[in-house]
Amino acid sequence: MKLTWRTGALTVCVLGVVAAAGLLSAHVFTTSSTPAGVRCPQDPGVALECYEQYYRSLVDRQGVAAAFADLKAEYPADAQMQRLCHAITHAIGQAALRKYSGVAEAFRHGGNACGSGYYHGVLQGVALTLGRTKLMSDLDAVCAGIPGKERKSLDYFNCVHGLGHAIMAVTDDDLFEALRACDGLTGSMEQNACVNGVFMENLIVDGAHGGHYSKYLRPSEPLYPCSAVGEKYKTECFEMQTSYALGVVQGDFAKVFALCAAVGVPYRVACYQSLGRDAATISLDQVPGTVARCALGTDREQQANCVIGAALDFVYYYHSDGQAKQLCAAVDAALQDVCRSTTAKVVGVF
């Protein structure tokens, strides 16, 4: 059974709004205060640019902490911001790279809100600064200064994962070219994390952010491009793709469990674990909804791997094992051991 804490990386996926083109949003902030006052148009075609300009300016004037405080204050009352939160934090990260001296310094000012979009934005800023040729010439150097490389820390993962987003930015979102570029990194963890970022970016660009559409998503084939990529990329693809598939089937978990079952060994495990992340995200990382959605699996393999994915997401979201332990206590008795062992294995990376 494959356990990867990166399953929690796509917290941008699924919250509230289900659309045929996809199911994309972000983990919410857990507390709120009085809205700070920014108002952008509700037209999806222009809203993102408005938010980006506002928060980039705020970073320039007051720093990253002020931008995140403002975003947190606005978030509860602004549905458009909730939908675009991950993309907004991309813009904050891009502005941070300009303000601070390099990737490592920008990372020290960051946070994991809205699916860790800030870190992805920092790396996209690197891509925009260096340009395609210079970025591709030495991919290993980009994250070399991030602490925790030896122990594969969350910050280091976020950096090499963010490289996948960055490579998509300089390849005009050409998924297959970006995947090949990730092969240029040294180390299997680095390559896999980069590939994970490529597949995540492919979902994010599907119209949910400023009318930006992917060439590599098909409503008639919800698990594409996983069905078309090379074998070495398939696990990372299936760890992401259920979020899109859920959008296509209007949030019907039973249907996506069935789609995953048809994938076959060994990739269906990643597919089921991806559904677990989605179950947690749609449930706002609350126990009852997560348990109920994972229970829609028709056999122990489906349910157990859904719980694994959910437990990973709980630890990632809360940066603690407390809520994951509550999840493990609430699932069926036959699933509790695997839930607890998953939680114990992943919590060390924080």
C-alpha cells in the first residue's frame, strides 16, 4: 500500500460549488473578523485581475503578513474570493518574490492557506523572472536553499511541487512538455513532486481562474489525462484527477469510486486516496461529512484508501494529528488501524 503525504497537496480542489468543467476551490480560513473592505467585480472574467492587483500592491506596501490578514478578514463574506482564493495566493507569492531576496526568504514569510498557493506563486514568480531557458537550465538550483531537503520537509516539498506550477507557466500550460521537464530534476521525490504540481496546475487552469482553460481535460473522459500519460506519471495524476472527475459528475462520490475501480491495479489505490482528500475538503475537514463520503465506497479497499487520503489531508490542513485522530476514532472499526498508522507516519514531516 503506497502512503504519500503529498496526497494532501491538492487542498485547492473541492468546496461547495460543483461545475461540469471541474470542482475547484480551496480550504477555508478557520476564523474570521470584520471584512477589510476590498471589493472586486463578480464577473469571473475580471474579478481575478482585480484581486491580484489589490494584493500585489498590499504586499509591496505592507508585506505578506498584512496581505494574508486582509485576505482572512475578507474571505467569509466574499464568495468570489472563496472561489479564487488559491489563485489570489499565487499572486501574493509572486509579489513576495519581488519584495524579498530569493525563494528561501520568500518562503519564510509564507503560509499554507488556500492550498499552499503562496508557495506555488513564489515559484511562478521565479519562472517569470528567469524565463524559460534560464529556469530549465538548472532546475535543481531553484530549491537548493530551502531548509529540510535532507528530511524531505513540507517546505521543501512545496518548493519542488511549486516548480511544477512554474514549469507550466513557461511552457504555456503544455502538460506533456512540462512532465518531461520535471524529469530533469535530480531525485525521485523531486521529480514526483514536480509532476504532482504539473497535474495540479492543469486542474487549476481549467476556467476557474480568469477564463484560463486546459487543453488536457475532457468532460467525456473524467480521468483523462491520466489514461494517456506514461506509466511513471500515472500515480501522481490519479492523486489529483478525482477533483475534476467529481465536478463532471456533479459531486457524486459513488460514481467516481466506480471510475477509480475501473482503473485497475496499481493506480486505483492513488485514485481512492485522492477521493479521500476530496471527501475531507468538501467536508471542510470536519469528521462527520468526511466519514460519510468515504463510506460510499463499496468495499474495504475503497473505503480504507479513502480514509487514508482523508487522514493525510487532515494532518496537512491542521498541521496536527489531533483532528486526524478524531477522524480515525469515528470511522468503521475495521478501518481504524490503517487510519491511525497513516496519521503516525505522516505527522513527522511537520
